[in-house]
Amino acid sequence: MKRMIAILLILAVGCLPLFAQDRITKGKDLLLKGHTKEALALFRKAVETNAKDDVALSWLGKTLLAMNNPDSAYVVAKDLMTLSAKNPDGYMLSAQALLKLNRPQEAYSVLSKGIKETKNHVSLLVQLGLVHLANDSTNQAVVAFSQAKEQDANNPRLYEGLGDAYVKMGTQAMGMMQYQKSLELDSTQIDLRYKMANIYLQDRQYSDAGKMYQSILRMQPDNENAALELGRLYFLAKQWAPSAKALEMYLKNHPDDKDVYLMEVEALSNSRQHESALTAAKHVLEMDPKAPKALLAAARSLYFLRKHEESNSFYDQYARMDTLGVEDLKRIGHNYRYLKNDSMTTVYWQKALALDPNQSDIYSEMANSYMRMKNWEKAAEMFEKKIASDSSYVTAYINYALCKQQLKEFPQAHAALSKALQMRPNYVQGHYYMAVVLTQMDSVKAARTEFETVARIAEPEKDKYKNELKRAHRYVAIAYLQDKNYAKAITPLEKYTELDPNDAEMWLFLAQTYYAVNRKEDAKRAFLRVQKLEPNNKDAQKGLDIIEMSN
């Protein structure tokens, strides 16, 4: 039994290095992904298991530095140096911690000792160069980096150091070449990617900066700082959808960051993600009920979501704090139009025009609102403005003419319709309105000719233009009857009764016209049709009696 226990103890002790190694491997992976707290816990556990594990101590110190805790990192570095005077990691961590603590001279002393003990270890030469850079001794830094290169030309940190030196000397292009070389040797350097992104931003190379932040996120999908910077970059470039997506990643863990949330609201709005923009705007308003940008974004989103009454409610709140712009005044007008309030519609559109008279897109809409309000004079004025801004807009001429017709200003109506028909000679309703205006001007022959044109061009689409055709055929027929031109009256009468077979009066006219041109059988059938529609129609009976007597 004792022998078994001894064996188990030996196995357990033998497994300890394996457990520690597993923790270190997992910790390094977590650190690479940006999960510093979780990595720190694993490295601490590894050190607790074996206080003399120099690898675990080294990674613990690096993690503490990454978490901006140089005091604790310095303590770990001293433990490492105590364990072994030949281990370069202790000297390097110590120097890095001292630099962060703004103690460059002590860092220099530690490195000088370490370089002597380790016989010019490359990592310490690189760190010495970084200390020289911190002291603005750029030339000495380049010397140190060059010495490091002689020791190990494949050390990625020396190229980053050289890059820093070149950037400090103002030759950024050379510096970026060194950074690229460093990344080629070690692509996992997150801090270096941040550094390069910042330089790209300073040089306004936004595309390259964006690519660098994207590369960070590929390595660390949860890196919220990279997501924030990428979101801001896309925002500046007005790439709204990518900006919103990147900012959303940051805001998951920072829901109280109002400024970034407002950027998110704007990015969502401008990328037409109106539901999400509204949700984000309302979140901001929970933090600050009077946030003007959020109120405005909510109003706009609700407008596009066709929630017009609620949209105007948010616009009202915003208007109490700030001045509404032209586009928003127009949207308020549209909201009222959808709510069937033409009076308020025109009020807000007039406000928009007062700020900028060149709003040709609402001239027609305003005119239509005035027409619904039967304010023909104002409507005509708006259509005039629309025509002035777009002389090829046929509908504006037609509607202007209809307004002038209501105002009994027939010559102006006639002139506008003539212009419209010059541009669209086969426009059925244009000819129809022209014919009506001519009747009001007592131009019977001209009106008849115009109605004949309506009948001719509308015939292929009888179902669509049934009402226009009925009036055209009726007018033409009666005009010819008044001129006693019975032969020409027959065709429009026949076409009319085809369209409206239940109009007894027009059947009677047709019967009488048939009789006038001696088509007695056709006349008889037409009189009988009148009697079927109106059994007590005396004129129909009289016509039948006359036909009977003439036989």
C-alpha cells in the first residue's frame, strides 16, 4: 500500500510541469485574443504551482505590463532575475516596467548589467535601443538595434525598434518598411498593428488604417478598441453600414457611452437601418431625454418607417431646442400630408421654402395640397414655380391649366394646355382638358375637333378612358346634330351607346338621327331600345308611330 501511495505521489509531482505547461499554452492563446484577465489568472495559477517556473513568471510579467500594471510587473521581473542572472527575460521585463514608471536611467542600468551577464542577448539589445529612444537618443538607439541585428537578423522586435527610430527622425516611409518586416516575422503583434494604424491615420491613408484595424479584429474578434477605431474611421469616410457594424461591437460592453451611441445612431440612419436607428436613438434618450441628435434621429427614423404622427411628436421636441433644417421641415410636411392635414402640410413646406426657395421637388406636392384645399390661386402659383424649375414637366402644365380653369381664367388654361400638348401630342387627358376648356370658351368647333382627337387616340384603350370617350362622343354627336349634319352624328352616337347601352336619351338621339338619314329599320330598333329602357317615353312612341305611318 505504501509503495502504491509513493508511486501516485511521484506521478502527481511528475504531472505538475505538464499542468503548468497547459496553463501557459492556454494563457498565451488568451493573451493573443485580448482576454488579458483570463490569461493573468492562468499565469498566476502556474506560478503558484511552481514559483521557480521562469516561463510562467515571464508570461505573468508580460501580462501585467499589457494590463498597465508596471509596479507588479517589476516585482515579477526581480523574481526572475533572482532565479537566474543569465535569463534575459528578467532584465527585459524590468527595463520595460521601469520605462513605464518613468525611470529610464534605472532601466538603462538594468539592461547594461543584463547585456553583460547574457553576453549581448538580442532581446536586451533591442530593449536598450527602446530605452535610448525614450531618452531621445535616436542615433544611439539605431546603433543598439544594428547590434541586435548582427546577433539575430530575424528578431521582429528589432525591426519595430528601427521603425520607431526612423519615424522619430521624420522618415515615416522607412519606418513603415521596418514595421512591415517585423510583421512578416511575427504577424501576431497587436500593438504594432495599432501603431501602424495610427500612422496611417496621421497621413490620411484611411484605407490602409482600416485594413490594419480589420487585421486586428481578425486576430481578436472581441477587441472592442479596434472595433471602435474602425467604426470611427468608417464614420469619417461616410461608409455608414460598416461603421454601424463596428461600433455595435464596442457598444455591447459600453452601453453608457453616449457619444459613441450617437455616432451609431447617425451611421444606422444614414445606412437606412431605420428600425435599428430608432432603437439606438431611444436608448440615448433614456440616458438623456433632451439629447437633440437622438430626438432628431428618432423623428427621421419614424418618418421613414411611416409612423408619421409619432415622427412629428419627436420633431416638436427637437424644435423646442434647435432650429429645423430644410429637409426636416419638408419631412414634417410629408408627415402631415400622410395624415391628410393639407393645411399644416403647406405651413411647413412654406417654412422650408423660406429657408431655401430652390426646393423644386415640393412645388408640385404643395400645389396638390392647395388643390385639395380648393385654393386654386396658390396651387397655380406653385405649379408656375414648378414649370419655371422644369419646363419639360408636362403634368405641371396640365394641373396649372386646371387651376386656371377653376379660376375661370380660360386663356391662361388654354395656353398651358397647348404647351403640354406640344410636348406630348398623344396625351389623352391633355386633349380632353383642352376640349373642356374650349367648351367653356364657347369655341364649339374647336372643342368638337379636340374631342374628336380624344376619341381617336383613346379608342385603343377604351376601358381605361371610358369616361373621357363617353363625353367626347356625346359632345361631338350633339355638335353635329346642332349643325344638322346627321350623317356625321351617327358614328359618335353609335360609339357612345356601345360604351353606355343604358342611356335612354342618347339612344333616342341615335334613333332620331337614323330616321333623319332614312335608315328606318335602324331607327325602329333604336326607338324600341329606348322603350325598353323607359317604357313610358313619349318621344320613342311618337317616333315608332311616324315610322309605322310612313310604311
